[in-house]
Amino acid sequence: TGGGSGWTLFRKPAAQFPAWLHPPSNPPPSFPSPPPQPPLPPFPPDSELVRTVAELRAAIRGSAEEIVLSPGEYLLGSPLVIERSLKLRALVPRTAMLDGNSSTTPIYIKMVGHADEIDELTGRCKATVATWDKCWGDVVNCPTDPNTNGQVEKVSVEGLIIRNGIATHDGIKYGSDTASKVGGGIFAAAGEACYLYLKVDDCEFKDNVAGSAHSFSGSGGAIFTKLPVYLSISNSEFRRNRAYQKRYWYTGDYDGTGGALSGRQIRALFIDNAIFEDNHADFRGHHIMAHTSARKIYAGMEDGFPVEVGFSPPGDDPCPSMESQEAAQRCGRNFIVKNSKFGPATPNNWYVEATAKSIIGIPNTLNFYCPVGMWMANNFDVSHPFTGCANNCSAGRFGNSSNLKAAEDCELCPKGNACPEGSPDPTPCQPGTFMATVGAPDECRRCDYPLWSGNGSEKCDICRSGFYLRDSNACTRDRCANRCSACPPHANCSAFNTSLETLFVQPGHWRASPISDKLVKCRKLGGDNNLGTERCAGGDSTEANGNGLCNPGFKGPECQLCSADDHYLVDGHKCEKCDESAVAASRLIGLAFGILIACGLLATAFSMRSWRKQRLVGPPLRFADRAVDWCLAIGLMAKVKILLGFYQVCIVLSTTYSARLPEEYTEKFQDFSEAVSIDWTALFLPVQCVPFKHRLLTYSLSPVGLIALLLLIGVGMRVKRWLAAVERPRFRDVVRAGVLDLTPPGLVLIFCFAPSVSAFIFRSWSCKAYEVSHPDEETELIKFMRQDASVVCGNGDLLYGDNEDEHKEITNLAIFLVFVWPFGSFVLFSSLLAMCYKAMQTNTPTDLSRAAAFLHREYEVGWYWWEALELLRKIV
């Protein structure tokens, strides 16, 4: 129905519409009833619900603080005049329409008064004013705000549709200019001492007009404000509103300005989430034309009204000059625009404008709060549509602040990021790309194969799967591709971002330094082939000494040492605790006595001819005599000695020269090799339990002691006979005969022990080297003794401890023992053969030649020196 009396679907009678819109003649089919609507929320006691224009006007004249409009169209023939604080809202947002019917301004907010002129009956400011700028004195009997020095009125318009309004003369006067038509939808005016807070929320302004093309000029097609007004617009739309300028002459600063909004001396303007489209002004500001003379400073809006943070008292000009950027920022601080869209208008002109025609004589500015990634200057002319702000941050820059005023306020894109146009934040380069420069406008660059990069990288400093980075510090854009190397043997580089330090060492392998690319296979050190894996766990540990690559309980090179100092390695894969010193000493003493008794029994058995006739021991002794004679007769002894000497050399190749024999050989002859080497110290003096120099001294001198014991036994037996004889030869001859009696077994012991003992002595200088230097640097090695990996050879290293003195003591002792065994045994063999040469040459055996027969019996006289030469060969 017309006149705003209720719901209105069509303004014309049904008969005037086309036939296809007429209701059908047949009754409509029945449909199920719609579900009941929820009840309306309860009204507060100070609210009044209206359904017609008459009720609306009466409510405005009444005292209700809130007027709620029922859904429908309210056709107005004259403006709704509001002269007090009031909240005007739709019951359901945007279902109540105030239609000016193209004849009037729908809402006229009239707050004109003077602080000195108080109506005695109402106690309010009188609605007359002589001037607009003199009322800064004390206010008497007016409700006041301590920061305004005047009366405060608050009007809120929420959820309404305001359309077809047109500015007229009826009851509305703008100053003394009756020729201007302002505020086609809302005209709000306040006196200098009476401040108006106007809130517009969730409203639509459509097809409102100020002025006409040939009769009157106008401003503010939708809204016009005059003098001290604080205007907040949120969640609203302004479409097809217009401000005309009378043709052929200029009538004032406001003629034909602000197609949607125009205002003079707006104290604060807050626009949030608004849409301005298809508005038009004949002169300036298709969408907005605004002036300000703000003395207050505001931080924003709360519940539609400004939040004050300061106040400039009268006479303190907040905008003294526009020469500095700081002054310009301060002057425009109260004009805030956020999250709004400014669409096109026809013809093209400025869409948002702030002019230099304010009462304080300086340019005023709009302070845009832009979406991140955009900027807007305070003092500007805009000639194209935009949403939020007119300008994007340029490519190569980003803006994460909402109050950027210039292109330079957008920060330069940092390294490792890309910033396309309008970037709110830097976009990190994706894995496999990089950006090495600051503020680069292009996209991140791809890494050269086989390089790779992490997220947000400024350079390609990692390698793809199957490669590792040799040196990340030396990696540059030009040389980086050469820094990726193929994965070394026994390493796993399947993961991206593998570096030399984080190489994954396969189980059963070890390296001495995290910057070395030389990986070694852990020796099994006895037992089966899996023992190296049981000690060496592998992994990507970056411990400087390589201990992180060992399984728990192991340490040292190739993880061959036990972590506990009082434990030693057994069978290559387990650690056992060392025996107490007393237990080890008792074992050594027991071994010495056992050898002494065995040697005594053997010497007695071979020297006592009468024992050959004994019933029990006779047969074995006679068999031994025949076996020796048979071996000598067929020359088997020489072949056995050559074969034994060959294996004595073979078994020390791995420890002395790092020469590894085929596994087929080592697996079959392991036990035999251990027997031939005669290294019994490992049983009683294991590594880590006894210092190597003690083991060396014991291993080298124990055979000497055994041979000396045999000779003493021989001398003792001769002395025993000498004491029992009636005729006694010279004692010197008795001693000589006793020595010669057991010289043959002594020479056999020297033949057996000389190679192994000499090799053990020479191993004092035998060290295994491991590379600890970077592959691009000069090779640096760390060496450990093969016989005792706890001893570092030569110069020590900070990674393993400097024990140069310990190794030096070992080598000094070894030099002495070289004269005892390698050199001493060779001199002994050579001397004995030289003394026997004449007897061999003349075939006249002597006691000495018979005692030394082990050395020359199997060889022709011309080759009598062969055994000495063979010993020298084995020693070398």
C-alpha cells in the first residue's frame, strides 16, 4: 500500500501490468504451510515500532530513543525532521524503504543552535545562529561532553533503504544560499557549539538527487553535512546518486560536488566496508567531496561513534602547515576510509576528492586504511575505480600495513622471496627456486641441476637426491653447481639437503671426520663378516671424532675400541672386562712354570737314551727318532721350513702392509695362521687392558727367556752329570757342552719366533691412516697404531687427543728390540754358519756344526748360507 502504511509489492494496480503478470483465474494449487517464523526479539522499553509514515512522524516528535520501522515502503511528501538524539532502524535490515517520491529529502537532521542561547522551556540550544565559529565558551544547562565544549546529539540510521530523494527548499535552508539544493537523501546540520554524531550502518542510498540540470545547483546527492558533524558510514551502498551544477554560472564551492556524499567542516569521517558505484557530480567528487576543520584527534570508531585520543583547544591549529608530511598526516587523521569500493561514474572525473577550501585555509586529506598490499596518498586525485585503495604495491615490494601513503612505504622484497604486484607479504621461494637480490620484481629463479633449495632460500645451497653438497659456505650463484658431488661409496644420499657433514654412512662403515668423504669398511677383527656391522652403526652423526657412527659401547677408529677403558674387544663384536692385575700376573707366572716343566721333560726325554727302552715312554721316543731320521733322509725338513716361512710372511701382510688376502684363503686358514703367528699376548695382555709398550716388551723378550731357559736346562743337566762323574772335565767345557746340547731346539724356536716377533716389533711403526680433511683442501690424515687403536701415531690431533709422547716411547723401545730380534737373530745365524763352514767344507763334523745342523743340513755346502738369507728375507 502507498504512503508507507504497510508492505508494498507494486505501486501500480494489477490491471496496469502485462497479462502474463496477472493472477491466474483458477485457484492456485495448495502447498504445505510454511514453518512458523521465530518470534521477534523483545523491544527495549525506550523503543517504538512503527508501521506508517504518520506513526513514524509522531514517534520522531515523541521521546522514544529508538524507532523501529516495520518492513515496507514509506512514501514521504516532506522530510522527516529530527532535532534530537535518535536511533532509526529497520526491524529487518533493508526491508524498510524511505522513498522521497522524487519530491523531498527523506531525512532532515536539524541540530542548529548556539551555546549562549538556551531555550528556557526545553533547556536545549535554540535553533538560530548568527555565525558558525564563535561558540567556544562555557555551555550552561546543556548536556555536554567534556571534550566538545558544546551540546552532543547522536543520530543513528541503520538498515534502511533511502531512495528517490531530492533536495528542496521546504523547511531546509543552507546558510543564506536558497539557490543551492543539498542532501538528496539525508541533510544533517549542527551548530558550532552543538555537535552531531551521525551513524549510517547497513543502508542503501539509491537514485537520490541534489539540484537540477537547469534550475538549481546541488551537493551531496545522498548525504550532505554542515558544520560540526562526526560521520560514520559502514556496510552501506551508494548507487546512482547525483549532484547537479546549474549550467553557465558558478554559484559556490559546493555546486555540483559530491555525487554520493558532500560535507563542510566534517570533524571526523569514518567509512568502512562501503560501496560507491555509478554516482555522479557535475563539478567535483563523483563519490565524495569533503572539507574538515578537526580539532579533536580520533583513533577510530566504537559502536559507530569516534573514539577520542586527544583534543586541540581553541586557538591551537592542528594543521598549521602542509609543508611537512607529518603535518599532512595529522591533518587528515580524522578522515578514515577502510575496505570500501569506489566504482565507475560517467563521465570520467575525480572519484574521491579533498580540496583546499577549508575554513582554516589548508588542504585536507582522506586517510585511507588500505588492504594490505595497497597504498593511497593523503592528498590525491583519483581518476579510476578502485576497491580498498587505488594503488597496488609494485612488483618487488610488499605492504603488510593498512596505512601506507606512498609507493615507497611498501617495503622492498627481501632475499629468498618473490613479491608480485599487490603483495601483502613476501611469498617465500618454493623449494627448488631462489632469489638472491632484494626487491627483485621477477619470480624466483630455478636452481641449476643438481642443486636444490629449501623454502624461502636466497641461494641454491642444497643438492638433490643422489648428491651431496661439498661446501655450503663456498656456494654462490655462479659456482654452486660445481659444489654438488655424486654420493661417495658406502654412503646414502637419497634425502634432499644432504651435505658433506650430514652424509648418511651405511652400517658397517666409518669415517674419521664429518668433513671427509672417505668412508672405510669396518674390519671384522675376528669372527664372521657381520661383526663390522655390529660395531659400526653408521648414520649421519656429525661428531668430530667419528664416535657417533659407532653402536653403543664402542668408540675409536672403525669402532674397534670399547667405550669403557677397563674393557677390551673380544671376537670383534663384544666387550669384556679386563682381569685384575693380580689375576693376569698369576696367569703369566703359571704359563712360565708350565713352559719350564715342559721344556725340562722334553730335554730329559731326548737326552736319556735309556728311556728309549722303557715300556711306556720308549715307543713314542723311538717313533720320534725314526720320524726325524725319515724327514732328514727325504729332505722334508727343508720343505717344511720353507712352507712355514712362507706362511709366516703371509699372515703379517694385512697388519704390516694393509694387504688383504682373498677371503677364500683367510676363511680356510684363519686358525692355522693364528697358530703360526704365535701371538699369545692377546690371551693374557689384551688391547686396552695393558699399554702397548708393555705388551711389546713382553712379546719380544718372552721367547728370549724361553731359549735361555732351555740352555740353562742343558747346562744344568751337564753339570748334574759332571758332579756325579769320577773324572771331571773342565767346568767351562761342561757348560759349553750343555749349551750345545739344547742349541738345536733353541735354533728351532728362533726360526719359529723370529718372523712373528720381528713383525710385531716393526708394527710399532705400522699405522693406519684416515683422511680428516675436506676434499677440496690439502689432504690431512690422522693415523692410529694398527696393534693398538688407542694410540695416535706421530703428531696428535685435537679431535683425538695429543699422545705423541706415548707413541714416541713405543718406537724408542722398538728400536732397541730390533737389535735384539731382527738384527740379532740374523747375526746369530750368520755367525754360527760362518763358524761351521770349515767343518762343512772338509766334511769333518764338530760339536758346533752338529748343534747347528738345523741351519745347514738340508742345503749343499755351496749354499750353506741360505738359511741366514731366508731369515733376512722374512724379516724384510
